[in-house]
Amino acid sequence: MSDSFVSSTSPASEPLVVPVTAADGARCELLVVLPAGAWRHLLYWVPAMGIPARHYLPLAQALAARGIAVVLHEWRGIGSSDRRAGRGCNWGYRELLQGDLPAGLAEVRRRWPLAHRWLGGHSLGGQLGLLYASLHPHDFAGLLLVASGSPYWRRFRHGWLIGAAYALAPLLAALVGYLPGRRIGFGGNEARGVTADWARSGRTGRYAAAGIAQDFERRLAELQLPLLALRLQEDWLGPPASLDWLLGKLGPGERRVEVIARADMDGVPADHFSWMNTPVPIASRLADWLTASDAASIVRDHSAG
């Protein structure tokens, strides 16, 4: 890696709004929070299912205060996206992985070509980040997950109920024209294709996407990027067995798992979403590991040279 730094004069409290258009014409806006002064690390962050990018601004600002630039991805169908799931508007993992993420990351490379890029995500965002990294392993220095894990029903307590939900969700989406997550209290209003791809991985424990020929299980097994996973102790949506199943798919490499407890969060529940309102403890763990991993890689590169 280059030792080059990127200069910035934008204060961390003022996000940049970066418009992006995917190959199929879908548009959204990335939110970018840059540190003041010089910086070298850029984290491209993928939100959880149904969560708009703007909800992660406190996390981005906390990371920027530690000298890390953050680009917040926007899911198709959510927030600033010009698409909304419906009977006449559908998409799946293919559009997210081959359209939206490439468009956002291409804009990042164009604007900040010297940045050391890291890929991270929350919940489903972490899963999709791993799938994307498995297809483009040389694009990133490493991976960061928060409250993520495989949705495989056998890795959850009372998993049979979750398994039943995976059977019913695609049927409900087909009936309504989309999954009405806002009404049922889970995620956003999700497209039928996304619902089908997500439910399939929940039923089988394996990743695949309609319209994508690549074997994700094989690609994940070849992925050797360093990875930090933060698990929230009170997170029933991301239990240890779920995270273990996800990380067990990956190839050899540095894998670090840290558990965040309520005491680490100043009394805030250490669950799937509450940490977003008090993100400084999470940001500190991410920043500490990121900078330490990068320093170690620079030492290895210099030694090899």
C-alpha cells in the first residue's frame, strides 16, 4: 500500500452529498463524512436492511473524529434512492451487487484514488459486503462487520419460527408486490427479488443470487482479507452461532471477533440497533483495529521490500 495521505478541508460535521447512477439508471446519493486535515483510510459502509444511510451519520462523524473518512451507501428503494419496491418495480441481490455497489465504489475511486479503502456493514449490509468483497477481493484492505451474521435458521434459538418466516416472506411479497416491512415491523419495504434471495440464504444457510452465476460459497472460501466482527451481547438477531456460521465460510486470514456489552455502551442496550444512537464505543473499536491492521500491513510490505 502507498503511504500517501488525502487532504481535506471539510469539517466532519458536514456530510458531502454525492449523487450516483447505476448502470440501469437507478439513482441515489451517497453521504460522505471526511476528517478535517489529512487522512488515509476510507470506510465504505453498507447499512442494514431497510435503514437509510443518514441514520449512520453519527457513526460516520465519530469515525471521522478519529481520522477515518466514511462513505455511507444507500440501499436501492430506501432513503435517497429514486426507486421504491412495488409490483412494477422489482430487483434482487444481482442489482445490489452488480449495479449499486459498483457504481458507488467507482465514484469513491474517482474522487479519492489514494485512499486506503475498507468495506464494512451492519447486519445484512455486512453480509452483502462480504459477498461483494468475495467478487472483488483486491479492492479493499480489509472488512469490518457490526451486528452481522448468517440468517440461517438453524443457528438461532427458536429457529423453526424463523424458518417459517423465510417460507412465508416470499409468498407475502408475491401477494402484495413487495415485502411490506414497514407494516410488519421488520426492515423496509423490500423488493420481491431481495426478499427471495434473502429468504433462500435463511432457509439453506448458503448464499446465492438469482441472475448471478458466480458460486458465492466458493468465492467466500477463497476470501482472505483481514476482518473484524463486532457482536452485540444482547443481539438476538445476531447470535454467536449466526456469526460463527458466516465467518466459517471464509478462507484463512486474520479474523477477530469482539463482543460489545452494555457496560461498553455506557448502559445503552448492546443490541442490534440501539448502538446506532451511541456509536462512539463502536467507532473506537473499529478505528483501533483498522489503524492497527493497516500499520501491520505496512510493516509486512516494507519487510518484503
